[in-house]
Amino acid sequence: MTEQKLQETTKVKKVYRKVFRKRPFFTLMHFRLVAFLAVLGPGFITANVDNDPGGIFTYSQAGAKFGYALLWTLIPTTIALMVVQEMAARMGVVTGKGLSDLIREEFGIRAAVFTMLVLGVANFANIVAEFAGLAAGMGIFDVSKYLVVPAGAALVWAVVVKGSYKPIERILILFSFTYFT
């Protein structure tokens, strides 16, 4: 080997050692954190899915009327939600099919169409409640609902049509952390 090639090889080895030092603790902790956040993302967003204007309105009304008398219902409700979410996730992973496909295969086309129509009506009502909450919330700051609701609808449309999953997931996780305060 020539002198110049030996020096270049030595330089490369030094740079390699400097950049890729073995840090087992950092690597292990980094791996664990990334794995935890990968699992946390969708589940954390799903857990906060009911904290919308309609839900908060209902919670505050029930709290004002019943106080702590219904607090015990959180335990069976949480268990039921966990079971349903786990079951839905397993069915989706194992079969690779959505809810409508599974209903159609098991109960027929009429049941699938009826179920999807009911879900469509429920989702539409939820969207109306979301925009009503947006209008009411911005009304506190004296912003016209005729300006805010179309702007909010345009923003949602742009995010759904033009956006990608990863940045939206990160934004929703960031918003979900506000529930810890």
C-alpha cells in the first residue's frame, strides 16, 4: 500500500470512529423511545378522539347535573372501549379488511349498506357539532361564525386532500398533550 492510501484509510477510520462511536445506553434508550412513540401515536390520538365540542358539552352537562355520582361508570366504560378497540384492531390486522367488508361478508349487502348509512349520518352529525363548537369557541373572541366556519372547513379539506399522515399525526399528538395540563 502506498503512503497516501494508508493515510486516507487512517483518516476514514478516525472519522468513522468519531461519528459512529458505540454508545449502547443511548442506542438502547433511543430505540425504546422510538418504539414507545410509534405505538403511542395512533393510540394516544384515538384515546382523545371523544374530546370534541359535543363531548365536552355533554360531559359538562352531566357533571353539572350528577356531580361525582356517575364517576364509577368510567371504569366499565374504559374497559369496554379497550376491548372494542383491541377487537377492531385485531380484525383489521388479521383479515386486512375494513368494517364494511366484514359486515357484508358475514351479514350480507343490506346490513352493510344500512350500517354504512347509519355511520354516515352519525359522522355528519359529529362534523356539524365540530363546526358548531368552532363557531361558538371563536364567538367568545368576537369572530364571526360566517368567517370562521368556512375557513375551518377549507383548512380541514386542505389537510385531508393535500396533507400526509406523519405531520398530521405529530400535530395531533402535540394537541393531545394539552389534556395533561
